[in-house]
Amino acid sequence: MNSQLFYHHIAKLMLVCFLFATCSSNNNSTPEPEPAPPVTDGDVKVLVTTADLSQDLKWQTVDYGESSNMSPTTITLDPTQRYQEMDGFGAAITGSTSYNLMQMNTEDRAKFLKETFSESEGYGHSYIRIAIGCSDFSLSEYSLCDNPGIENFALQSEERDYVIPILKEILAINPSIKIIGSPWTPPRWMKVNNLTDRQPHNAWTSGHLNPAYYSDYGLYFVKWIQALESEGIPIYAVTPQNEPLNRGNSASLFMGWQEQQAFIKEGLGPRLRDAGLETKIYVFDHNYNYDNMADQYDYPVKIYQDEAAASFVAGAAYHNYGGNRQELLDIRQQRPDKELIFTETSIGTWNDGRNLTTRLMDDMEEVALGTVNNWCRAVIVWNLMLDSDRGPNRDGGCQTCYGAVDINKNDYKTIRRNSHYYIISHLSAVVKPGATRIGTSGYTAAGVMYAAFENPDSSYAAVLLNNTDEKKRIVLADGTHHFSYEVPAKSVVSYRWN
């Protein structure tokens, strides 16, 4: 080989290596999820993700320190200071998500679901939200009783062919997973234009629930719960209406607080009770700012003011498409006896949803730690999986949303993880259902945010965000043990130790 040809081959090889390295480090080409392997060779299990993905849900271990601890960057856990019990963390298994999962081959789907939901071989996602009937991420618009008369209730093809098979596969991996259901619309024959004229409103969008059907609609929930339970799918909780102040969704219903209070008191609550169901009811299920409707402010608290309605209600659910998470604290202060959960948030083209450099930091602060530190027992994000065209989706629904993961529509195999998958995994990997959020004291700094927990097995967990440009050596102490770990710049770190 002459020297000119030799150097030509070397140049080509260097170019290939450069392109490979560039693609590997590009946030737009996230590798497929790796399972969370058992870690046994250290005192503390540590899960790390950096915004540049130089560490990508990477498990490590550290050992307890042997000498006394005098570090000024020490965070000390206080298990005597106890806050809310945790129910779990997860994403929505919509019709679109289920469809995409069913397009994968059996082996690839099983691998992804195990990595996502397994307690021992994955990240242990522990809560799922599903629609009662269609949502704006369904394959069509439908209810479970489109023909007038509650006797015509029946599960439809979306449930039978997509959602139920996926839920069964998930439950086989994690039998203790919690499931919450929300309707986007009741059957159209139950809807009226307003509560004065009560003229038929034969449309999927907007309208009001006719009070004459409160009991039938309560039975609709009962039949849905029983139909899924007959398939081996237990329902932990429901909300009476997804986004009750949003008239504009492709499938929607307006249900102000007075209407929801009456429906719970006269229909949903008594029907669940009479059927012997212990399914929890969470009210509201909408934005922190009540869509700026002054007469709807403090929506959950107004429902609680009727003792008969409140007796059926576990608490309230919130989304973050408007307002500030401080509203959670306000509702908690007014009714500390009622629970709070967070049930929906989205990423998309409007918030640079695939830019992990910013989204991982912002979503960890706002959605994950922000809601947990404001008394939420659960954190649930929107679609677990959408395809690379942000679908399947429909006119009138969100055309610009990304999933917690996106799957390549060309092969239904290549998976890209987005910020929502990371934030849920960092919580669920170390904070187990039944854990209690506990107090902390000591080190604080701008850009550093954290929460600590005691798990049911008496292990401790902590989740920490370092949203600064500097690595920080932070010490965690529990009164008996302490250990230090150098937290990378722009990273999320989760810890669990006995």
C-alpha cells in the first residue's frame, strides 16, 4: 500500500470514529434503557444521571465513612420528623402508549417493561394512570356505553386489544403496582348543554353531566372497575373527571366544583360503597391555578366543605399546566386530613421537551422533588411511550407532546428516553411504596434540592438534584452512618442504604 493510500484509509477511519463518538454523546440519540442490576458490593446504592448523559441511570456503590464527620456539606436525615406516606411514581398507559408497546416484538417489549417496572431488575415504577374510555391519546373517540342505557356498558376494542394486555404484562412483572383511572368524557347521552336548559349535548367535547344520570354514571365507574378486576387488574383509585375546567380537549366535560361535589355525594360515592369497593376517589385532577376561574379557586376545599361528599374523598389530584406548585401547600394547610397526588405533566415542542440538558433539571425541580416536598404522595407523568411522530394522536388532542420515552416508528425497537422517564426512575428506584418522607437538616445551597425517605423495610433513601455547573462533594448522615459522594454538575443522584 502506498503512503498516500495509507493516509487516506487512516483519515476515513478517524472520520468514522469521530462520527461515532459524536452520535454517542448526542442527547438526541439516547441508548436503549439498561436494566438496573442488583448492587451488593457497597454499603450504599447510588443511581446517577447527568444532563449530558455521560452517566445514564448508572448504578454505583459507596461505603460508609469510618472517621467522624465534620463536613460543612452534610445533609442529616431526621426520621423523627415525618411527613406523607408515598404511594408511588409512574406514567400513563394511554391507548397510544399501549398501541406502541404492542407494535414491539414480544422480546423487546418484555425487556422494556421489565426494565421499567421490575423491583429487582429494573427501576420499579409503581403507579399507572389509565383512561376510563377514551382520552386525547386514544385511537378513536368513544365511551364504554355509547348506546343509551347503562345496561349497554361494555369494554371496547382499545381496552381489549391494547390496554388490558399491556396492563397484564406489567402486573406479571410488578403485581403490587397501583392504578388510577380518569374519564375524559361520559357517554354523550349523559351530557347536556348546561344545567339550566338541560338540552342534549351530543358531542365528545365540553358539555355538562346531566344530574339525572348521577346514579347511572356512578354505576358506570363501578362496572368499569369490576370489568377490569375480572381481568385480574385491580383499580386503586379514580378521579371523577380529567381536567374538569377544560372544555376544549378532544374529549372533555366541564364539571365545576359544585357539580363534582353533587356527583360524588349523590352518584359516585354511594355507588362505590354499595358495590363494596374500596377504590379511592381523588377530586379535581387539574391545574394549580384553576384555569384562572375565580369561582373555582380552592376547588377541592370547596368540595370538602360538604361533609357527606368529603366522607367519600381521599384527597385531590393536580396538574401543572398553569399556576405554581405552592398551591399544594395552600390546600394542605387548609385540609391536612386530605391527601395530595400529582397526576399529569407533559413535555413537548413548546418546552424544548427533548433537550435533556434543561428538561432534566427543570422537571426534577418542578415535577419530581417540587411536588413530593409539597406533600404529594404520588407523581405520575403523561404518556409512558409515544412514537417518533409524537403519536398516535388525533385532531383536537395534543399534536406536540413527547412521551416519557419515544419509540422509533420505523422499527418499533429503538427507544429514546426523555426527562420524564429519568425523573420517575430516579424516584421509584430508591423510594418504595409505603415509604415516608422524613426531615432533613444541614447543607443547603442555590441549585441543590433534595428529599429524604424511610422505606417500609427501614432502609433510607434520598434523591438529590445538583442544578449547578460545579461538582459537589456532599455527605449524607442518618445519625448512625455517614458517607460522602461527589455529585456531578447538572445531575440527579438517588441513594438507598440500610
